Amino acid sequence: MTPSRSDFPPSFVWGTATASYQIEGATTEDGRGASIWDTFARRPGAIADGSTGDVADDHYHRMAGDVALMADLGVEAYRFSIAWPRIQPLGNGEVNRAGIDFYRRLADELLEKGITPWATLYHWDLPQALEDAGGWLERDTAHRFADYAGLVASELGDVVSNWITLNEPWCSAFLGYASGEHAPGRQEGTHAARAAHHLLLGHALALPNIRSAAPEANVGITLNLYSVHAASDSEADRDAARRIDGLGNRLFLDPVLTGAYPDDVLDDLGEAAWFEQNATPDDLAAISAPIDFLGINYYSRHTVRAGTAETLPPGLASTNPGSEFVQFIETGALRTQMGWEIHPDGLVDVLAMATAKAPGLPLYITENGSAYPDVVSADGTVDDPERLDYLQRHLDACREALAAGVPLAGYFAWSLIDNFEWAWGYSRRFGLVHVDYDTQVRTPKSSALWLRDMLRAEVR
Ligand code: IFM
């Protein structure tokens, strides 16, 4: 069923999302320090097309135009991220005034256009200086993050009321410190789980700092959750699903929402002793302190069956903790250009999963979207029927979840504009708006125009 605005409550938040390193460019301007992505992107072979975020969408210089574009599309909320190295070039100390000024100008511009700012404090661009001191494998990084979060909230709390501490800590921990596909590109095996704890601790320590600097703040965290299915009802396949659900979902959801790490996951990882000593009851109490909402990024589902080390490509077992027990299988469902299976029902599953653990907690889909190899036609338009279908089907899933009583309060499409897709560079386009990287010309795709018309249709 094609969704329409009247299917959603009047208070439902309609937004789009981006992240600093993926769009801003200007990586050496106005006192910005180096981030781990500046370093990692220069590592030979790290980025599929050999690119970097040095220019990206040049949003740092084109910010006002991009906000006007959002206003034209009728978007009412904008989730952006703040580049920590613009605020504290070395990850500690005084704020870099030019960095704060940029985000203040952004927030002012948004507010002037009636668009509500939603700021994410950490979307993966750790100051390189902190990585040089050990990065997220060090507990101290959590303290540095909490200081930074408090500083930013005290500087911008008058213009930003919605705050997300971390984006997808699973990716920061496991892609950054286990598989090494993301910055900082380390392969520390199961120790990546320690990075996960320090990230969550950073979230925990940031919460009171944000709340004391901006008492009215609406604060949450964004997790990437997957719908996980066993390929069969066999005990071995169900165990494979338990492992993946544990590592991808419960390792993050449980401490935040219920105050305990899942024992089975720590056992799978062989990290139980480290957590016993280092993840103290005080840490867990802080990590599970009340949040105002949970952000969920949903893209796809995993269907798995039991595997063996022999079924894995060389090297994968050592870099993906526990993966030798699992095989990801092909179900025949359509996939996006990322190779991610399209499964809108999974969005309903992950919302239900969160609600079961924290009944009544407001939930937001803070990202959902798809990559396709879009092209500009001779007449200058960009037709993206697959993305439009993906968007409509996932909005329909949101409608279904709402009808089932899930407290879903908003939806942010990933992404406003095509951008630097991490290890894929510019070879994957997630935008509702096409970007010509040679000219920086922005062209709303047909999915964006549908969203605009849907949002306009019943506003007045
Ligand atoms: O581009 C990313 C984003 O930065 C985090 N969530 C997933 C998106 C698509 O891979």
C-alpha cells in the first residue's frame, strides 16, 4: 500500500539524515583537526574507488543551499552529525570557535526554514590524536567524548534540542577494530567488544553532561539493528541466529535498555572475564540511565545457518569474532547495490524488539535507505524507481508498526544527498538528491519528489 501522510500521527517527525565526514569536505579548514577517516582513507586499498572525504559534497561551503533544498522538499527535521575534530582538533581542551560557529550557522539556517535540528555527536570521525592514544580500546576515550559532548551542548543547546550521542556503535567497534574495514582499520579480534563497552560508556558519561548543559534536551542513542532469521528450525541454525542477533543487536540493546550485557554473547566472544573486571556495575547503571528515545537504523535482514571455519573466505574467521559458526545465506530476495537484502518486514521486527525491552520508549527510525547506481538522464532528471519502492515499502512498514501500537515517533531517510559511503567511497549513492561530484550540482531524484509531494499533500 502506498503510504500517505495521513497514515501517520500529526506529530510524526519527517526528516532526512547525513553525517559530517560523508558530506562536509573542508577537512583542513578553519582549524579542523585530522580524524581517523582522514588517515584511513589514505591507506592504499582502504576505499574502493581510492577517494577521500576531502571535498565530499562540499557541504561546508554549500550548507545554506543544502538547507534550502531540504526546505523545498518539505523536510521538517534534519539529522546531521558534528565533526568532533572541528570542535576539538586534538580531541580535548578548548573549543575551536570556528567549528562551533559552523554548526550554529547550520542550526540557525534550519530553524529559519522551520526545520528542526537533530545533532549526532559521534558519527565515526574520531580525532586522530585520540586514536593515536589507543582510540576506543582505551577507557579514557569515553571520558574525552563525555567532555566534548558537554562542551557542544553548552555551546549549541539554545539552538539544538535533539541530541544523539553515538551513531551505530556496532560499526565503530566491529568494523573499526575487528574486521578493519572502517577507520581506524585495526584487526583486534574479540577485543573489539572492549571498544563497544567504551563507546557505550562514552554515551553514558555524555548523558549527564548534555542534560546539565541543556536541561530541556531530548537525548538518545542510535543503534543499527538487524532482523535475524535462522535458515531452518534446526538447533544449529537457531544457534547461528542467536549468535548474530547477540553480536549485532543484543550486545548494544541490552546494556542500554536493560542494564546488563548478554552473557551468552560475552561467552561466545571469550570476553566474559574482561567484562567482569572492567564493565563495572556503576558503568552498567550509567549506560542504562534513562534516555528520551532510541534511534534505530534499519536497512536489511540476515538469514543464517550454522557454518564452519572452512566455509569462510580466508582471514574472515580471525577478523569477525564468532563468524566461523555462521553462514549468511542467499534467500533469493531482491538486494540493493550494497548487496543488502530488501526486507521491509524486518523494520517491524526491530521496532518490536526494542519495544519489548523498553515498553513505551519513543523510537525513531534515524536511518533507512538504499543504494542504486543512479544516472542523470539526457533531460536532466534522475529516475530512481527502486529507491522509491524501497522508501514506500519501508514507510508502509512504519505504518504497520504504528498500527500495532509501537511508539514510533519519526522517520529519517538516509540520505538527503549522495555522499562518501565509507569504504565504498563515492561508488554507492544513497541520496534522495543526486550529486554530480565534478560540478556539485544537486538534482532531486524521483524518490525525493515523491516524498515532497507526499509531505505536502496533507499538510494544510
Ligand atoms: O552511510 C551509512 C551511514 O553513515 C551509517 N549507516 C549506514 C549508512 C549506509 O551504509
